Amino acid sequence: MTDIETPYDSFRKVLTHPILQGMVLVALALGLATWMELPNHFPDPDSFYHAGMAELAATGTFPQQFPWLQLTTLRTAYADLHFLYHLLLVPFVRLFGAMPGVRIATILSVGLLTLTMFGLLRTLRVRGAFGCIALLLGSAPFFFRMNLAKAQGFAVALLALGLIAVVRRSRTGTFLAAVFAVWLSSHWPVLAMTAIAICGIDIVLALLIHRDRAHLVPALRTNASLIGSTIFGVMAAAIVHPYFPQNLNVARQQMMDIAFIAGPTTANVGAEWQPLTGVQLVDHTGFLLLLGGIASIGIVLLVLRAMTTADPERRHAAAIALGCGSMAIAFGVFAMRQQRQLEFFVPLLILTIATGLQPIIAWLWPARVVIGWRSPGTIRRPLATAALLTIMVAYSIGSIPALRMHRTYFTNGYPGNHLRSAAQWMRANIPAGAIVFHGNWSDFPFLFLWNREHRYLIGLDPRFAEFADASQFQRWQSIARGDVRAPAASIRSTFDATHALVTSSQTALRSALDADRRARLVYTDADARVYELSPNIEERPRPDRAAAPALLQKTKPLPRRNAR
């Protein structure tokens, strides 16, 4: 008897086709990312630093020292840990300009990570892959982090590609993924630890399950070779890195001293380095945590089935679920120390949910096979489908306000031309190579993008300055807070700076310089002021307040390009 395909069956085949589902998910991701980026503002100043490094890479310049940060350890020993990311930005920066190019690359990276994560779930033969990626895109904290115009989107995409290589047991793919991860950003330990965790757990399960050499030896050999490929890829990438051996020291400072150890500091670090409480973690990922708890039951079932059947494929599936679950727990703990770790905790939790729920999904939606006069799961299937649709609608309703709330960070962020006018004025009127004092370390990326002819003091992370000279860093902090009266002489003598840039938010420092007769206001706009600093009062007499506007108007030239 030949089965007749009904219109419903034809519609279901089209709707569940992986290519169509992938296209829908990528279109959804690109649309949401474009909507998130539409305010044309940047929440994170580091985006401007990456744009500046991409401009240098476009000219073939890869600095081995970083004279733009005079008070930090990077001044004499610099390594670009985002080397590959900056190379990826080069065509976008050349075609669309610095900040528009970075924004377009960020939007495309969101689409790329969506495609690779969906491909990973399809490689794992996960039922419900479409819904799992929808959960990923609906996580507002994760989606916000992916749109920060940094390397995170590409890092998550490379994580998915590396895990695809592990699932397929490809030593070459695992090696290449490790190499590119090291060159891409400082997030490479996520891929390395996850791959090693999966293979290590697979080895343990093989030792527990298999007693015959026919299954045990291939399992040990395959997983050991994958672990070796990962470690060898990391080592090879570090050695052949263009910044070797300085990259080792900078990586140690950034990943161990700053990110992992993160000892006590007087530096005012960014919000992403602040810890999350348990309540905040539940608020950010509560629904996903609930699904993760249910998935843990499914992981236990996977392990039990692998042990009872001694099936290598079931053992491998259980190892993947356990590996992703253990890494999700680890990064959940890391997120409670530094909320920036949410960007990897969420995708690892999604992988745990997708793999762990498979036994439960198989029971709720059994195969459509007719046995006798009925089909198994006749009642469970429609009830489970109705419950699933209700949950997805509720999750969407909850995600939309959360995404809107996180979009306000873009609305209230820095415009794409922040501090450009002040930086261009300094480039045209201050001798090249001069040191410019600035009272906020987060001002550096803007100055670096728009004016690389001058040197600055602190940027990227204030702890690089604290490592270099703690006493000098504390002196910089006290001046930046406005605690020092008449700071011009101290700035000249301590930092050898001839000018000082003060943004509109630094009212205390601005008031101190306004009251200092050694500081002469030479430029002002809505975002910043520039003061010329004199070593003594007689060298730079202070102009009258009434004459200041006229003086500023006379000394403000045209931009350099127009003057040329």
C-alpha cells in the first residue's frame, strides 16, 4: 500500500526545510541587528579603537609599540590581540568609512553567528533547531552584546564552526578553528575549553561504557587527537602570531590579570566588568535557566541510554550535552563575576538546552508511525504543540520590551563623530608628537580614531596604567577628579603634557583648569574643551573672560583637509 502525501504533509515539508529555516533565521537576525543599530550611536567606546586599528591595517601598519598610551605597559610592549578581526574590518572601513563600516560589519556578524549556530544544531541533528536559535536571538542581554561593534559576533560564529569540527571528528577543522580563534580575539579560551571538555568527557564515558577494544581504542584515539589538535592549534597560532612574543605577555595581562584574576583595583572600570547578583542573572536569563534545568533531566537520560546500549553515537551525543552543560555552568559562574561573560554563557546554555531536551522532545513528539489502529502520541503531540506555541508567544512578548530597553543604550550612546571636531582641531594646531592630557580613560578611543598624530595617557583599560606605575596612575586619578587645585603645573611636570582635553561631563576638572592661570582655553565646543598649559604664569597670561569667545573664534582654523 502506497502512502498518499496530503497537502498538510507537503506544507510541513516546505516549512521545516533546513534551508528555508536558515534563511528565515538569518533574515530575522539581520533585521533585528539593523533595528538595534539604527540610532547610529555606539554604547562602547572600544568600537572607535577597533575602527582606528582597521584604518592602520588598511595602510599596512601594524605597530609593535603603542606610543598613544604613554602611561601604560602597552607603550613599549604592545600586541594586537584582535589582529584577524581588524583585518576583517579593512574592506568595510575602506568602502563605507570608519564607523559606518564597523557598524555594517557588526550587523553581518550577527547574521553569520545565527547561520553557524543553526548549522551546528543541524549537524547535531537537533529537533527544534529553529526554536532554539529563536531563543538565542530573543535573549536581550546576549543580543545587545553581539551588537556592540566588537569582535564578539565573529567569536561566537567561530565557536560554532569549531564545535562543528569536533562533532564531525575533524582534526584539521579543529586545528584551523583554534588557530583563527587565537588570531581573532582574546576569546579563544572559550573554544579551546569547550572542545577539550567535550572530548575529555567522551573519553571518560568510553572508559565507563566499553569493555571491548573494538570500541574503546578508536574512541580514545579520536578524542585524544582532537584534544591534541586544539592544543597544537592554539600553540601554533600564538607562535606564528605577527606580534610574537609580545602577544604572550599582553594576553597574560588581559586574560589572567584583568579578566580572570581581577584583583582589587582603584580604577573605575566599565560596567561590563561589574559582577551580576544571582537575582540579576535570573532576571536576564530566567526562562533559559528553567529550560536548562529541564534539559539536565534529558542529559541524565542520554547518559543512561548510552551506558545501557553501549552505542558509540549515543555516547558521543551524551558527551556533547555534558560538555556544553559543564561549560554553561562555568560561564554562568564567570558571569556572576563579570557580566560581560553573558555573551558566551547564553549560547552555551542554548546548546545545553538543545541537546539535553532531545529525549523529552522525542517522547512529546513521537514519530508518525501507525501501529494497529492508532498512532503513538496521538494525545501528547497536539498538547505539546499547543504548549510549545504558547511558550514561544510568551517568550516573544517578554523579549520585545527587553530588546527595546537594551536598545536605549544605543540611543544614549556616543555618536559616530564624537570628539571628532576637537581631535581635528588639535591635529591642525598642536605640534605632532605632543602629549595631550585627558581626564577620562574612555576618551582615548575617540582621540585615537580621529587624531593619531598626538600621544595620550590612558585607554583601553585603566589597569594597564595601574600595572605600569601605580603611584603615577593615582596622581592621574586625583587630577582627573578635580582634587588638585591649579593642576596645569602638575600636569606639565608629571605627564609632560602641553595641552589638556576636558569633556563636558568632567565639570570638576574643567572648573579647576578655568581657575588656573597657567591654563589657557584655546578651543571649545559642545563636547569638549582644549586648554594650553604653561609651566609658569608669565609665559601664558590668561585672557579676559569677555575676550575669550573672540579669541577662540580667531584661533579656530578650518579642518586640515579643507585647508589643503
